[in-house]
Amino acid sequence: MVGFPILSLITFLPVLGMIAILFFPKEQVKPVKYLSLVITAIQVVLAIVLLSNYNYSAAGVYDEKSFQFIEKFRWINITGLSWLGNVKIDYFMGVDGLSTPMVLLTAIISFIATLSSWTINKSVKGYFALFLLLDAGMMGVFVALDFFLFYIFWELMLLPMYFLIGIWGGPRKEYAAIKFFIYTLLGSVFILLSMIGLYFSTTETLADGSKVYTFNMLAMMNPANSTQDGILSILNPNNLRFAAYIALFAGFAIKIPMFPFHTWLPDAHVEAPTPISVILAGVLLKMGTYGILRINYPMFPEITRQLMWWIALFGMINIIYGALVALAQKDFKKLIAYSSVSHMGYVLLGMASLSTSGINGAIFQMFNHGTITAMLFLIVGVIYDRAHTRGLNDFGGLAAQMPVYTGFVTVAFFAAIGLPGMSGFISEALVFVGSFGVELTRILAMVSTLGILLGAAYMLWTLQRIFFGPLNEKWSSLTDLDKREYAMLVPLALIIIFLGVYPSAMLDIMNTSVNSLVNFVSGNIDSLTISGL
Amino acid sequence: MANLYQSLELILPEIVLSLALVVLVTSDLILHKDKRLIPYIAGLGIAVTGAFVINQFNFSGFAFQTSSNTLRNYGMVAVDPFGVFFKLIVIASSILIVFFSYSSEEINKTIDRLGEYYALIFGMMLGMFFMITATDFILIYLSLELLSLSSYVLSGFTKLRDRNSEAALKYLLYGAVSSGLMLFGISLIYGLTGSTNLYVINSLLQVNSFNGFTFSFAVILVFAGIGYKISSAPFHFWTPDVYEGAPITITAFLSVASKAAGFALLIRFIKTTFVSFVDVNGAWALIEIFDWKTILVAISILTMTLGNFSALWQDNLKRMLAYSSIAHAGYLLLGIVVFSNQGLIAMLVYFVIYLLMNLGAFLVVMLVANKIGSEEIDDYNGLGYTSPLLGISFAIFLISLTGLPPTAGFIGKLYLFIALVDAKMITVAVIALLNSVVSLYYYIRVLKHMYLIRATESTPAVVSSFGNKLLVLIIVIPVLVLGIYFSPLIDFAKRSITILGL
Amino acid sequence: MSESLIINLSVLILFLPLFGFTTVIFLGKKFPKLYLFEVAILTSALLLSIFVLYAKLTFFNVKDIIAEFTWISMNNLPFGDVININLGVKIDNVAAIMLFVVNLISALVHIYSIEYMRGDRYYTRYFAYLGLFTFSMLGIVITHNLLMMYIFWELVGLSSYLLIGFWFHKKSAADAGKKAFIVNRIGDIGMFIGILILFTNYKTFTFDVIFEQIAAGNLPFGSEAWLTAAGILVFMGAVGKSAQFPLHVWLPDAMEGPTPVSALIHAATMVAAGVFLVTRIFVMLTADAMLVIAVIGAFTSLLSATIALTQNDIKKVLAYSTVSQLGYMIMSLGVGAYVFAFFHLVTHAFFKACLFLGSGSVIHAMHHEQDIQKMGGLKKKMPITYWTFLISTLAISGIPLTSGFLSKDGILAGTLAFGKLTGHWLIPITGFTVAALTAFYMFRLVILTFHGEPKDHHKFEHAHETPWVMTAPLVILSVLSIFIFYTPNPISPDAGWFMKNWVKTPTQVVPDNTRYHHMVESTEEAKAEIHGEIVHSVEYTETMHWAHYPAMLMSLIVAGFGILIALIFYTWKKVNADKLADKLKLLYKGSLNKWYIDELYDKTAISGTLNFSSILAWFDQKIIDGAVNGSAWLTRVVSKFSGWFDTFAVDGLVNFTAFFSGFVGFSFKKLQTGKVQTYIVFVIFSVIILLLLFKPF
Amino acid sequence: MLQVGLTHFLVVSAILFSFGIYGIVTRKNAVMVLMGIELVLNAANINFIAFAKYGNFGFSGQMIALFVIILAAAEAAIALAIVLNIYKTFLSVNVDEIDHLKE
């Protein structure tokens, strides 16, 4: 695999696809759909190839040598004396245990979402072009190791998302789209500022021994690289450093979304078309937590240690608050949206524990939430396509009408409430093991267990309101799943159950990296040992 | 005499420009029947001038040296990479404007006066060229007036609608007053220092002190004159009205070229007059007589905020772009307030990008206006579907103006913010960033009208000629490419920061 | 005969029903006959389990057979070492016996259901679910660690949810299923936290390792309080599953499910899982924890017995009697009578299953009539059902020569001894009271159902004995309620092989000072003085011996008393029950309405949560997502300004910024008057202002 | 008899300047506004000449004044042309009525 640019391929393939699509004539609908299906399929294949060549014992995180599938070359190279005359930006991609699960997730979810996009019939060309662009952006965020590159991909997603919600969305689409856009942009400008700050606090040494500022994330993590006078340099700890941490965290928290920045999510979800909800919940939300793990944690270890409890607190609030609000929803999709607020809370809680099991659980939960919530949104889409309503109280007794569908729903719902045998259980259990294991977050973890109960409450209540009881005659004409819907739901269900029975398949990927992350953040590795990088 | 000969050699581009002007006027007299040839002549003239300008690159010297009674030699015209950079900006925009005008309905309606039109554009260019290079108050004032006078006429050139002449009058009165103020300020400075040459004044400022009040008064008056050219608050009031009233080609030209000249003048004025020396890190040491830093910070923040917030309300795209150009003037000022070569580089970079994206936006507006004769935002509903190319490029321009990756606009903003953070001006950076979030409101609003609102049968399909398509692409492609790969641009800017003296 | 064989067999037994489930659920639509396959699978599982039981008891009687493998392995920073999460199987005698019991009843229920469920719309699916349940239940039985216990615990919950709500078109059924799952979850949370406490301290879920650690004096977080807490928290799981107060409310509702399901899940096996869990963690319970358990058990048994007195739905009566019997077992574990608790678990499984299946066959015969007031005289119509039912009733009432007599007597003896040793006399008193009540309501049931005159003649005419597939299980189960299977001597369970050879009370591992005095192990010398089996301590054993006969006597008396009352009321009609009910109106109403506990929960917890959640939702929309009248007012104001803005007014934070920027923009816009002179004035003024602001002096 | 010094000139120019500004701001007739502008320019001119004379700066001041006068003439020419044009379209030269472009 050495030398084969698999990451660039997996990232930019969709872009090629987009360009190709732009040259298709407008009325050519089928080819466009099949092309994008093929492309996402290839992505999945590439992801599997990547996994099959993955070295489970390589740590990554802060150590460039142990990153895998690295692609690194000078992208912007301006030589000169003053710093501005001397800008070096790398095209730097690579994966480790933190990003590989996300890459897999992105590939899978994109593929599934493409399938579920089959029903799109309004300006198909534009839709799939934007969709593929979005895909590329998401993939890029997870593989980029240069902050500049990371930021470009990060922002690259905004616009396609805006259009995908705004053009193909529901009645209040414009409102939802702009809300999403403004919220996220607000977040990302702070990220930008902190990025520049970090840029001025980090130097890398060139071959000729001269030092230049760098956007290299790994260099930013290494105290040996921080400049003496850099405003965010670890060498002169100041309030700015704290402010930058908060700024970054806020930027990412909006994506998660963390209470109280979560209000864009329900609107975006309710208005977005099904495949976009799937992408949104399946992948986009993970970028927030991924960003925190990739950037906040290793770049500001001391502040992270300082804020553990607060992060856990917000995690707890997310869990309980999201669940309670979900309990009161009347709209199926809104309910699922709030349930993801609740589930992302587990991720925060696990991360906050700063223990291997906790963070393993968190990342695993990111993956599982991706698959499970994707499935849930697909399920909503199925019923919405048929009945054109999402009101929880408009239904009833559908189990008699659509037994297979009900079967899938049951699987998804019980996965969502963390039933053993499904992947969700493992991740939530690990999160609790981790956060309970650490004295600091023990009480919060105990309170958070209420989430398990509330989750069961709203999920089962929904199940009952829609599927059980006497059949509402209005729906006696609804048909059961068709082939395409099978194709969307079956793989997800299989993944969920497989990972529930054999979680090591995923945990082993991340374990090594997470371990070294925890080591690094909790300061067990002093700067000397890694200054040699 | 050698001195004079040498000087003439140094101002060769200006001379060529003047010759081109003459040729233009004469040819206008010769061919009264068919004016179709005029644009080509104009284009040729600009091209030739451009060639001479490029020829001047990496070459510096003073024209019309009056190197008496001082240690350093200096003159009225400074030829240096910095000047060349801005001259190139002017050339580039002029060429584009010629192309615009070639396909602009407005201009073609007044085909018989095409000769005057281009002649006046050349007049503007001449004025800009001297503004860019002038290092003496007399020349500064004269060139400013030359620029202004031609632009007054041009802004009212097509008397198709009453708003043209109104724009002209407002521009005239406003401009005359501000140049009057400037002149008065100059006279005071002359009185205080006894010279009109920036270098002399600089050397005097470094040694002996003056009546601070009078001096500040004078400087502020001068700044009022320049500030009106770069339309920075609080001297921007003419901008929206004139931009809306003037023919769109001229609006575009004013928004880029004369702004460029104004900025060149401002920077040269500050750098040569008020900077004592430049340290190794490229930071400028200001002379302790006038607090440029504070005043410029305040003005730039005021400018961008005012521009962005007012733009929120505009339903006329020309007017909206006018406000957006005010806001960008604010961003550009950020490059100066850093008072370092870094800031200067950032600003130059931003200017190149600004030229592309702003002209691009105006081009699209113009093409649409050609078709539907209106710039109202409601007439853009669903345009993205009826004319995809225009829609997509307009979207790209607007995104770039907002400053989102992967467009060039992001690089420009990034460099400005980098410069600010490096100068530890975090607060200013934050304000600027929030401003760019606000700006998203009105830029995205256009996208909303173009895409989120479906096309109706009333929506026009703007099918532009191949030439226009090409023109749009010529501007779009660099906007995208520079967003991904921008080192050449930076290198170019880096080599252009040398300002003569010091 | 090798250990690995036993392990492999029991794992095979575990997975057979799962295999059955998957096959039937996926292919059931195509091949409706597949239910037979499921039944066959269960039968074979039964045979295998019989073999395992035999092998275990003969070849490895005293040895526990353990096998485990590492499921998840990960580093464990910040604590440094490595976590290995194992899954494992532990076949000790208890497990082996449970394997047999579960498989037996499951198989019988399968067979029974063939007739009972015939013609149901989801016939095959029903058998699939039964398979799933059996799988999960067997998992609980053979597991060797807490995590796996929890996993199967939840799976059992799932299958019970599916089976209770099997007739999902009945709203009541769907509700009952939901209720069961959620109420169980409450208990599970406690159990989960308890597990977390243990795991955090011992970095393992495996029972034996944890116990060794505790025995080594390594307490959770170094304190006995935490040890007690852990015990009680894990016990909470049992409170949920075994329907102990205050979480008992789900079990009676669960009777909405098909009757065979009630027999299998809600009488014999699943509800017993709670008791089984407590037997597993028995050794790590401190005195305080045990007291809590005993009290909860006792109270539950009393409470539900009083409710059972007045119920008229045949299944409800049995349901409450189940709760009460489970309370019995829990209580007996609480007082340390480990063996009798388990013994009673087994015997109860048989006769209670028999009772339920009997009631099922009655209901079947009466065309889904469940009200005993409408029955009567069925004795002649369906003799087999009657006799089997009667035997089981005798067993549950604790009449000699039945298995129930042996186990119950043991439990009562245990409580009596406990009372004597600790002075907690209330517990034995409750025990005996419940025994009396049980005898009463069970006979009330029998008499009203089978004796006397039929009330509903129409239904009575059509009533008929059920076919053999349904009666055969009844016979088998009732036969298993005879003493002979457990002991040759009908009055002394201790003499029986069950107690003597098969099941032993394990030794406590908790520190001595946290045990009851009588559970502190005596020295070897002291033990040597008296012969025979020493449980806990010499003192305790002696007290048990002392308590044996008094307990037996008293239990006989109270049972007889109970039966007598029943006869007086319902056969000889000496006293009119209804009149008495009028006299004791308050009590009667209370008992009839289950002491209004459900209503209480509805009023407080449930509606409380729902209201709170809707308040939060409102809060979320209005406050967090943009001030209430703020956004309304704002949108109004704003929309006055311009058309697009109201579609654009993004609420919440963004909303505010939008409004703010709009407002500022609006005011800026006002400056642009269009009058050039005004502009010039602005210029002049700004020059002056600048001069004043930035004057250098 | 009193010696006319720099101050006097400056005072005069200051007064001229103020009058100029006043006229610009208050006059409604466009032509009068232009007059005001002329005043401002001439105020500057006076400054230049006065400074040149009393500060012994050589003749640069006078030179500038000449340039300015010429420019003023050119400006006036263009201005009047534009005002004419305005009169054609608006049938008035009242600067207050010329406010179609605003906000």
C-alpha cells in the first residue's frame, strides 16, 4: 500500500464525480444517479481496502511516524525572510485510530444516503453534484492532518449543506438552511481565529535548520515546537490559551450539537430531505466531537484536564435534556433529532472521562450513533414517503400493515436504547465504565444513567403509538418495504448487530491510538520524549 | 537636461497612456460613422501601456528630482515596485472594463459618444497613474482632480435615466468639497513645513516638532480627501448613490480602480510622510506626531461595520455591492493599520483578489441587467436554474466576497487576519470576523433568490454570448484557483512592497 | 466424561433456541409448519439438558465447571493496566438444575401452545419469540459474569416485551409490554450502577474473581458501605425482574400476554431470574443488604397476598400469588436460607407453571372467559385439568406430601431461626400470615372455578376437556409437585438428595464484622463437635434444627386454617363473602384496587415526568430557541422593515443577531438621506470629531 | 500705521473658508453651492501665497496657487455642464430636490 494515495483518492473521488456530473445533460437522470452510486460504492471499497491494510498497533495521534497511509508534500511554499514571506503549508493526510472509524462511517453512510436519494426527482443533477461535494468535504475533514486543509474541508461542507437543505427541503427549508449556515459559520470563525493563533505559536524546523510557522496539527501538539512568544504557545500559558480553547470548543460544540447550541438541529433535520438528515445525523455531528478529540485534546492538554468536569456536565445535560425533550415531541423526525442530541451526550461524557475505556466508548458511540441514527432517519423517511405525515399520533397499528418494516424499526429502536446484542449497548456501557471509573465524573455518570431509562421510555412510546394498537384504517393501503429500502436498511442492521456481538472488530482499531491519546493528554508523556519527532 | 530625459524615461507608461488618449480622441474624430473600432484601439492602448508598466517592474527611481537642500534625493514622481503593482491593478481592471463596456447595453445605447467615453476612461487612468506615483502634494492634488473630473463626467455619461445625472451632480459636489478640504489641509501643511514634498516633510517631522493641533487638523483634512476616494466611512456617503446612479461599467471601475489609486496614495502618503524607519521584522515605526494607528483602526472598523450592516437592507444589487465595496474598504484598511510590511503584503494580496471577485460580481449583474434592465433582487428569483453558468459563477463570487474557502476571498481574509493576529490585535480581528459573518446574510440572500426560490415563467434565461461566457470564466477560474494554490500571488505581492525612500 | 463435553453441550443448549428463533422468524412466512421445528429443537434441548444435569450431578457433583474467553480487550488508562472483558460459562449444580427446569417448562409450554395458540395470525412468530426467550433465559442461567448476566437480563426483557405485547392490536397488551420493559429498566439502572461499582474496583465482571477479591479484604472504594450499596444496587435488578415492591406493578399487567407465556415467563422462569441473580451474588451480601432484601421480600409477599384475596380474574389471582411466592424466595435469601430459596424456586416453577397452564386450559375451554365469578362446576367437565390444578394448589398451599410443603416449610424454618437469632420477629410472622393467606385464596380459586354450580350455563355447556397436547404438560408438572422427586422422607427436606447432595449454601465472602453474627463461620473445632452439615456456623445450624418442627407445625396449622376459611366462605356458604366485604369496605376496596399503587405512580412519577418534559420542550423552543414574545414581536417589527427579513429572522442567538444587525443596518441606512448637502455636513462634522478625538495634545 | 502680517492673511482665508463651507451647506441652488466651493479653494490659495511670502519658501506657493486656479476653472466648467444636464432632467437646480437616490 505504500505510495498509493488511497486517502486522496477516497477524498477527491467524489469531486471528480461532481465534475463529471456537471457535464451530463440535464434530462439524463438515471446515469447521474448511477454514477454517484458507483462512486460512493468505490469509496466503500476503498475504505475496506484501507481497513484491510490497517496496522492495528500503530498509535498515531501526536506521532507522525505511526500515522498510516500518510500523504505529505509541500502545497504552499513561499520562501523569504519575514514570516509572511515564508509560508509553508503542507498537503498532509493520514489516518489513525481516531479517524479510521470515521472514514469507514462516512463511506458507508454516504453510500446508503445515495441509495435513499433515489427518490429525489427535482433537479437531480444539481442535487447529486452538491451531494458528492459534501461527501468529499466530510471525508476530507477526517483525513486532514494539516489545520489549514482541515479548515478548508470543514467550510467546504457548509455551502452544499445549505443548498441541499434549502432547495430540496421541506416547507420551512429556507429558514432551517440559513439557521444551520449562520450557526455553523459563527462557530467556524472562532475556529479560524484559534487556528491562526496556533499557527503563530508553532514552528517546524526545515531541512536547513531554519524555523518557520506551520499549520501542521501534529507539530502544534508537540510542546517542543511551540515558540517562546507565540500567543497560544504552551510555553507562556496565558488566558488567551484558555480563550482559544473555549473558542475552538464552542466551534465544535455547535456541530455536535451541545446544549445550548443545539437548536439548529431539530429544524435542520425536520426540513432536510431524508438522505440529508441521514448524512447530517450520521456524519456531520461526529465532526464536532472528532474535532475536539483531534484538536482540543492534544493541543491543549492542560486545559482539557482542567475542564474535564465541565465537559462531562454538558454531556450529562445533553443526555437527560435531549431525552426529556424528545419525550414531549409530536413529530417523528423531531423526536429522532432530539434523541441524537441525547446520544451525542454519551460521546461527550465518555470523552470527558479521559480514560481509555471512556474515549474508546465515545468514538465507538460516534460510529454506532452514525449507523443507528442513520437507520432511524431512513425509517422516518420510509413512512413519510408513504403517508406524507410524521405526526406520531396520526398512526397506529402499522405493525399489522407493514410487518417487515416494523421488524426493522424494532431493531433500530432497541439498538437506539442500547439493548445488548446491538452495537449501541457496548459503546454506552464503555462510556459509563470510563466515566464512572474516574472519580471526578462519577456522580455525573450515575445521573446520566437516567438517560437509559428515558431513552427506553420515548422510544417504546413511539413504537407503540405508531405500530401497535388497532390499525388506523386511514393507512390500510400502506405497502411494506421495497427492494431499495431493503438495500438501505439491511446493511445497517447487520453492522449494528455484528458490532454488538463482536465489538472488538471496531474497538481494536481505535484502542492503541486512544491509549496514546489519553497518555498524551493526561501528561504521562513529557515533551522531551516526543520533542524528537 | 539628462535629469529631464531620465525622468521622461521613468514616466514612460504615463506618456504612452497620454499618447493613447490622443490617438483615441483623434480616431474618434476621424471615424464618425462606425465607432465599433474604438474599443479595440482603447484595448490596444491599455495593453501597450501595460507592457511598459511591466517593463518597469523591479526598477525604481525618482522622476523630476528636486534634490536640493537635503541629504536624500527625492522627486515628484517615485517609480517603484509598489507603484507598479497598483498600476498593474489599474491596467487589469481597465482592460476588463473595456470588455465590460464592449458588451454593456447601456454603453452601446450611446454608441456615437463612444470616443469620449474611452477618452475619459483614459483620463481617469492617467489620473490614477499619477496618484499612485506622486510624492508631492501638488502632483497629488492635480492627479486626484484629474481622476475626479473625468469620473464626474463618466458617472453621468449615459443620460438614459435621471439617476445618471443625479449621480454626476452628487459626485461632483461631494468630490469638489472634499478635494477643497484636502487642498486647504495641504496649504496648512505647506505653511507649517514650507514644502509640499512628502520626503522633505518626513525629514522635517523627524527632527523638529510642529503645532500638533494645526498639523493634525491639516492631516485630517488631507485624509478626508483621500478617504473620499477610497470611500471609507465617514467619507463614504457619495458611494451608494453614485454607484447606483452611474453606468454599471463605471461603477465597477470606480469600485476597483479608483479605490486602488486611493489606497496607493494613502499608503504612500503615510509610509513616506510619517514612518521614521522600518525595522528588521518589517514593522513600521511611526513618528510621534499623529496617531494614525488609532484613527485608522477606528475608521476601518466603522467602515466595515457600516458597510455590512447597511448592505443588509438593499434590494438593488448595484447598491448592495456598493455597500459591500465600502465594507471591503474597511477590510483593506486593516492591512494598513498593522503598520508593517506583513500588513502591506496582506493588503496587496487582498486587493488582487478583491479586483477579481468584485469585478466578477459586477459583470454578472451587468449581464443580467443587459437582459432584464433591472438590478432588483426579486428579478433574480430562480435565475440559477434558467442560466446555470451565471448562477454558479455569481455564487462563487459572492462566496468569495464572504470569504469562505475554497475561494480566493478566504485567502485574502486569512492573510489579513494572520497579519492582525501577528500584531496582537485580536479584538480587531474578532470584530472583523463577526463582520464577515454578518456579511454572509446579504450575500447568501442573493443565493437564496437565485436558487431557493424556484424559477417562474417570468424568470429570464440570460443566454450570454460566447465572449461573455469566456469573460466570466476568465474571472471565475482564478477566483477558484487562487483559493487552492496562491503562492505565486503571495510572491508577487511580496516583491511589490518596496516603496521608495527609507 | 469430560468437562469440555459438558461445557460444549450447555453452550449448544444455549444456542439451539436462538437457531430456532432465527430460522422461524425469517422463514416462518414461507413455511408455516416451521413451528414444529422449533418445538423439536426445544425437545432436543430438553433431552440434552437432562443429560447435562445427570452428568454434572454424577461426575462433577462438587466441582464447578468454568470456561471463559476474552471478548473485549483494551488498555485501561489512567489506571495503567489492561481491561479484559470476558464472557464465560459456569456450570455448577444450581446452573445445571436451572438448565433442566427452564428447558423442561419451555418445552412443555411449546407443546401446550401448539393447541392453545392454534389459528393465531402470527402463529409461527409466536414460537420464534418463545425460542428467543428460552435462549436469553438459558444465558442468564449459565453465565459466569455480571456483564453477560446483564446482557441476557436485557434480552429476556426484550423477549418478554415482545411476548406480552404479542397481541399488539390490543392497546392494553401493548401498554403492558411497554410498562414491563420500562419498569424493569428502572431496576436495571440500579443493577448497572452496582455492576459499575464492582467493575471499577475489580476491573472484571467475573463472579468468582470479584468474590475472591472481596474475600481478600479488598472492598469497593475501601469501604463496607460501598459493599452494601453494591449488593443492594445489584439486587435492584432482581427487584425489577422478580416484581418485588415497589416495582411489582408490571407483572399483573403482563397477564395480557398469552397464557402459556404467563406460565413460562411470568411464573416459572424469568421472574425467578431475579431470585437466581440474588443466589449468584448471595456470598457478597452484607448483613445490612440482606436485611433490606429480607424486608422487601417479606413486604412484597404480604402485600400481593392481600391483593390476591379479592381478585376475580383467574390469571390475576395467580399473578399476585406469583409475586407473593417470589417475595417468599427473596425473603428467604435475605434471612440466609439460601438452599430453601432455591429449592422453592424450583418447586414453585413446576406447580406455578402447572397452575397457569391449568388456568389456560380453563380459559381455553370457557372461550376466553377469565372471571372466576362466572365459572364453577368445571370439575365434571374437565377432570384432568381439575386434578392437576388441585395438586398444584395443595403444593402451593404447603400441604404435606407435596414439594411445596418441603420448600415452604424450609423457608419458614429459616425465617423463624432468623427471628430467633436476630430478633427480627416480624419477618417470620409475615411468613406465616402469607402462608395462611395463600392457602385461602388458592382454595377460593379452586372452589369458585371447579366446584359448586356453574354460573354461566351457556359457556358451561360448551366447556370440554382440552386435548392431550394441553393436558399432558399439566400432568407432568403436577406429578413433579410430589415430594418423592426431592426426598424420600416427606417431612424432612434435609434428608433429600436435593438438599443433601445437590445444592449447598455457599460461604459468605464479606468481612466478618459485616455479617450477621450467626453467619460468621465457626472454628473447625466447634464444627467438629456436632456431626453433619454445618451451614454458616454451629449456632445457626442448631437454631435451624430447633426451628424445623415448630415451623412445620405452624405452617400446617395456618395452611389448614386458610383452607378452612375458604371452605366456610365458598363451599358451605356459612359466611357470606360479600357481606363481609361490605363490612370491611375500606380494606376490600383497597385490596381489590391493588392498594392504588398504579394510580399513585401514574399521578406522581409518570405524569410528572411527562409534564416536565413538555415544559422542557416548550422551554427549548421558546427560551433557548428565541425569546417567546421576543421573537414574535421582533418578527413583527422586522417584517415591517422588509419582506425578506421575517423569513430570515433566525431565532435564538442567531435570531437576535439577525434582528440586531437588521436594526443597526436600518439606522445606518437612515443616514443615507440622498441629500448631498447633508452628506457634506456629515463630512464636516466627522472631520471636527476626528480632530477632537485624535488630537495629539 | 498697522503692519499687515501673516496673521491677517490667515484670518481672511479662514473667514473665506468658513463662508465657503457655509454657502456649500446652506445654499439650495447648485450654482451657489459651486460658488461656495470656489471660496474654499481660494481660501487655500490665499494660504499658499501668504505662507510662501512670509515663510520665505520661494515661489512654490504662488506656483501651486496658479495650478489651483486653473483646476478650479476646469472644475467649474465641468460642474456647470453637469448642472445644465441636471436642469434638463429635473427642470430645477435645487439640490434638495435631487434626492431620488437614497437609503
